[in-house]
Amino acid sequence: MVGKLEQLLEWLKPVMAMAMFEIAIGGVNILYKLATKDGMIVKIMIAYRMLFAAVSMVPLALIGEWNSRPKLTKRIFFLGFFLSIFGGSLSQNLYGESLALTSATFVAAMTNLIPAMTFVMAIILRMESLSIQTNVGKAKVLGTILSVAGAMVLTFYKGREIKLWSTNINLLHQDHHDMTEQSSRNQALGGFLGVASAVSMAVWMILQAKLSLEYPPYSATALMSLCASIQSVVYALCTERHWSAWKLGWNVRLLTVVYGGVVASGLMVALMAWVARRRGAVFIASFHPLLLIIVALAGSLMLDEKLHLGSLIGAVFIIVGLYVVLWGKSKELKTVAVED
């Protein structure tokens, strides 16, 4: 009995870890929305987030991987540099701008495109074959088509409002009429930026797979955070030179960048690395839809975001497409394991 309980707890550890991860990332979405509503410029918000991520990850890498870290070669540095662009400065700026233009729920749904976009980018870069004649290849293609179709429905079709519950909490303090007008104006642009962010993250995942074979996880994350912080600060300084915009104060702006940098880009990355070693990348990706559920609930309860039929249909298409792609990937990994 004790042995079975221990096995159950051991099985639950990665599950609970991923649930904590998705809850933490969901918190970032809500805080991003609050910070931009407070007037914080997305570029500056990302610059501060990357700075706090670097400050938290560099000591962790120096202490935790002091003896296991190999020499920093030019190849590893350039990999880390490009990782910081696609997984840090570029993707986060696109993500933040998309969130500012749309809603927290909308952007959370778009993150489920990443596995499908990774497959597309791998085909384009000839790192993976299409293999349409096999069930695995058909599953990946079908899942990708479903995910892209869902993104298009989410972006271009609104539909009628679905009323689940009503609360008097609206931390954004925004009028519903203004929200409707803003949504109609910015939905298409926000959708495009959301897809662009998913493509950027897909490139990051491909490069990350290469770097993970040559450099330990904490050191790789620290290198990426350090480069991303420099890139993001330079970009923000070139476009926003009014120093008043950089002031934080003891408010939601400071909370957003500290939480996003230390918790989401620091502690949660370390937690995800631990899960990846135990269960693999497919296990991690399978939890992406949980973020959508968490953000949809939090957005509805705290930001008074409205759920529409188009959002629901699009999200279902994206999630089904995600799991079809993951099914194909898991079958492919099992086949490779058997052949080896």
C-alpha cells in the first residue's frame, strides 16, 4: 500500500509542477494586461522583465552548474544569442503587443499554435520530413491545419457573446462599449502578432533543442536571458527615450516585471527543465491548453472579459490540432526508440 502511494506521489510530482507552471504563466497574462492598461509601454515592460530574468538566472547558473558547465564557445554563444531573439526579445515583444491589442484569453489560445508552427518551421528548414504517406505524417499535417484554421476563426470571427457568469470585478476599469470598439479595430492586428509570436517561439524551440545538447539548462537560460535583456533594453531605448516612461514605483508595473522576470522567466523555467528531464517535451506541451482555461477563468472573473462563440470554436480547433500533432510526435518518438 505504501509502495503504491509513493508511486502515485512520484507520478503526481511532474503533473503538479506543470500545473504550477501554467498558473504562473497565466498570472503573467493578467499582469501584462493590467500593466498596459496602467499606461506601461510594452517595449519597456519586456526590457525590465528580461533584466530581472537575467538577474535571477545568472547566479542560479553560476552556483548550480559550476562544475558541469562546459566552456563557452563561439558556437554556443551565437546559439544563445539567436535563442534570446526568438525566445526572448522578439517573441515577448510580439506577445505583449498582441495582448495589449486583444485579450488575455485570446493570446493564451494562440500559444497552443507553437507545436504546429514548430512542425511547419522544421519542414521549411528541412530538419524534418513531411512523410504524408504515414499515419504520423498525416496526423501532424491534420493537426497543423486544424490549429491554423482555429487561429483564423479566433481572429476573424467573433460571433455572439456566451454568458457564463457575471461579476462586478473589472480591474481594467474599462467601459464595455470602448472594449467592443477597440476589439473590432485591433483583433486582426493582434491576431497577426499572436501568430508571429508563435512562429518566433517555434524557431526558439528548434534552436533550443540544439543548444540543450551542448550546454546545461540553467546556464543556457542565463545566457539567453542576459542577451535578451541587452537586446530588449537597446530596442526600448531606441524607440522610447522619455525617462518618465521608465519609472516603475511601488505599483502594478513593478509587480509585473519582477513577477514576469523572476518567477515566470526564472523559477518556472528551472521547474520546466526539471519536468523535461523526467517526462520530456511532449508531456510539457500537452499542458498548454490548461493555460487557456486558467486565463479564460481569470480574465472573466477579474478583467470582466467576454467570451464569444468565435473564441470558443477557434480555441477548440487549436486544442484539438495541438493534441493531434502531439499524438503524431509521440508515435514518432516511440518508433525512433524502438529502432534504436
